[in-house]
Amino acid sequence: MRHYHIRWSNGNLDWERYRTRAEAESGAKKLLQYEETYAIEEHGESCPRCPDVVKAKLRQANKLGESGSSAD
């Protein structure tokens, strides 16, 4: 699925995924720091960022599940 990420001037690809280029532009303008620049990148199924985000969310969900279980 086509989506967009913000590439910050330090080279980092932002974790947040946007459905449209306009949403990504709006998000970047809200997050922009002094003297920082960005580019909006279009990605698809082979996105280099999204697998990391999914893994992190799964780890977080597993930790929440473990902490909510009883020790009986």
C-alpha cells in the first residue's frame, strides 16, 4: 500500500506513516525543529521503516500482556 514518511535532515526516516503527501507535509510542519529540513518520501510494500514499527508494536503488546497476567 502506498504511503508517505518524513525524511529528516539528519537522515532519519520518521516512524509515523501518512496516507497522503498532504498529511505528511502537515505533520512535518508541526514537528519541524529550528534549522531542520525534511523531505517527504513515498513508500510501498517494501518500506524500510514500517517493519520496524510493526515489530516494536508487537513487542509492546507482548509486554503489556505479560504484565497483565496473574502469577497463580
